[in-house]
Amino acid sequence: MKKIYILLSASILLISCGGGSDQSVESLIAEGNLDAIRAKKSEISEQQKILNSKLQKLDSAISTYAGNERLDLVTIITAESQLFVHFLDLQGNVSTKQNVLIYPEMQGTLQRVYVKEGQKVSKGQLLATIDDGGMSSQLAQLKTQAALAKTTFERQKRLWDQKIGSEIQYLQAKANYEASDNAVKQAESQLGKSTIRAPFSGIIDDVIKDQGTVVSPGPGSEVFRIVNLSNMYIEVDVPESFVGALKEGSKALVYFPVLGDTVTTSIRQTGNFINPNNRAFTVEIPVPNNNGNIKPNLSAKVSLNDYTSEEAILVPQGIISENAEGQQYVYVAEKTDDKKALVSRRIITTGKTQGSIVEVLSGIKVGDLLVKEGARNVKDGQNVQILNNTSDE
């Protein structure tokens, strides 16, 4: 049988190449036509591929009929339809919109500080007072004058209602009362600037000025830093190619390497402007901070759900190979009996990759048996022996 195989192989080679081919090759080389030489080389290479394929099939047939077949061992998996959720990984830092420095609204001595660092405060709570320079006494005097003006106006009004007295007296009393009342309100507003109150609920992160310090409005006179850790968010730059893939409400996973913790949230806002400097738009993701461990400027890894397929065919990346033309392929096994199969090469089109899993868009279908272990060793048209008992391992 082997002698027949050798004679057949030699015949095929002679028929494919022929005695005239050698002379033709020699004449091409002698002519020195580079394009013609390259064309001839490509022609012979294609013939060689065809011959190699035929020889491989003959090898397999000889081994089978001779009863000494030595098969490569492989494992197989079944192509199944399943849910595929893809995430885009980005880096970001935690921020909060309620992280502010509190400045005084009037000049004076910081008379008293009522809070300390780390203390929780509520919106409107009194944090400190500034010496008002006698403004409270002036307010008390203005209130007394306003009370007298009010009494005078009310009496004058009763007389005027009874047609007693002149209209000018009534109007003067009314004007005095209104002027006194406005003066009181203005003084109260000015006196209110002598107190410093919390603009929102949060934590006093830093007490910058000590009691007894002279303060005034403007830079350099910060008294407190207040932070609200319950309204945290992360803002990341997303490449413009994902502008149609991300939207408000899309799922987001936020992982904090320092804390070793992952938070599940969703996109709160997507930007409407592409930054020309980095060709990216911003996405804002809220971060719940139930235990208070998340701090401003904490680094985080953000995973945004940019693609979901309900019925995707997913395969391990390790079973995918690539040929010289850049095409990707896998080997599909067709069982010949319970333990043996014939493998064939399938060119595939792949989609997105998540970790070691790749989505296959075309080339295979649900139910196909794919070579897993041993995929790098088998060849197209080869008989193999299946190791695993079930096809879904």
C-alpha cells in the first residue's frame, strides 16, 4: 500500500509540475523578467498547497485502512447562544459638587467657632460668629424707633379713616413707618453677615481660621471647608467612537482598587460636546457612598456597558487562530463515531472581546462542535480522537 502511495505522489508531482516546467523556470530566470518570475513562484506555491492537502488526506486514508491510525487528542465544546454584556473600561477620579470653602461676608474678629473638624452639620446650622462691632445695639435702637413709627401711623390712620386730621399728616406717618421698617430689615440683613452658617448638610473637613482671628471677605480668609460625601460622582472622558453606544441609564461598574470594592450604578449624564483636543466627550456616573469610605479624588476603574446581545455565540479566545491573509478561523469537529471526528477549518468574523471571551458574528452556528484543547495542533481535514465524554465541557 505504501509503495502505491509513493508512486501516486510522484505521479501527481510530475503531472503538476511537468518536465517542461523546469525548462520554463530556467528560461524565466535567464530572461530576468522579475514580474514573470514572481508570477511563476505564486503559481507553483498554489500547486504546492493543493498537493500538500491531497497528501494529508492520503496519509489519513492510509493510516485508517492500514489499521495503525495515530490520532491527535482534542477536546470539544458546543457553540451556544447566550447573553453577552460588553463593558468599556476607563479610569476616573471621584468628585463631589458639594466640596466648598466658606468665606466670611463681613470684616471683624472671629468671635466664636461652634464646630470642629470631622463634625457632621446640617444645612443652615450656625458654624461661627464674627464680632458685629455694636451692630446688634444699633438694630435694637432701630427696632424701638420702628415700633414708635408704627404706633404713630396706626393712630393717624384711625383718625384719617374718621376724616379727622389732614391727609399730609397721614402720609407723613405712613412714610416714617415704612422707612423705619426698611431700616430694621437692612440692619438685620447686615447683622446676619456676622454669622457663618452651613450652606448644605455635610462634614466639616477643615477649620482653617482659629477663634480670635481677624477675617474679611475675599481670598485668603477661608474659615471652613465643608464636604458632602453623600453626593459623589465620577466624570470620565469617553472616545467619540462610543458616542452612539452610551446613553443615560446605561449600566456602570465602578471598582476602587484601594478599597477593593465594586459599586454598581448607571450613567447619570452624557456630554453634548466633543473636546477637539482629545476627541472625547464626558460621562458622569453617580457613586453611592453608604458607608462613607469613598473620598473625593479617590481613583477608580469605571466599566461602562456599551454593548449587549441577547443571543451571542461566545468562544474562548485561545481557540481562534489567524492565517497569513489576516483571516481568523476555528476548527469545527464532525463526529464520525462516539470517540472520533473529522475537523474542518471555518473562517469566522469576530465582534467584541471581553476578557478571554470573543463574540463570533459569522462563520459558525449554534450547535457546532468546536475544537478547544488541541486546536493549535490539528489541520484542516484531519481525523482526531475526542477526549471529553460530553460536548459541552
